[in-house]
Amino acid sequence: MIDAIGMGLYAVCVDFMIRFANALHMTYRDANASLFFLLWPAVTVTLAVVRARQRRTLAKLEAELDAAMKPAANGSIDAVATVDPARRTAPR
């Protein structure tokens, strides 16, 4: 059963690549090369950039939350900063 699913999936992928190549007036080999040497690396780099931006935004949010949660130097609870829960955008 697993072999049949694998072969079916492979056949669908090859059929897609053949149709893609024909639509762009390319050979199957050119379409396959463009997928693995152009598209795949571009997607990988894009995802790495997105991850780096998310990491930087998360670090800023954590720093802001840490600063907001520190009590005042005199220990007064009244002097503790609050975080606005309605704020939905990341700090810039």
C-alpha cells in the first residue's frame, strides 16, 4: 500500500513538472533544474530572513516586557510600569 502511494505521488509530481515545462516551453530537465537550483534556494533564503526578523521582533518584545515588569528602585508597587494588552504591534 505504501509503495502504491509513493509511486502515485511520484507520478503526480512528474506529471506536474512535465506540464510546467511545457507551459514555459522548456524541457523537463530545465524545469527540474530551475526548481532545484533556483526556486528551492530562493524559498530557503526567504524563510531564513523571515525567521531572523521574527527572532529580532521577539527579542524586542521580551526586552520590553522585562523592562515593564521590573519594580521601581524604591520597591513601590505603584511605580511598576504596565504593559498595554490592547497593543498589537511590535515595537519599532
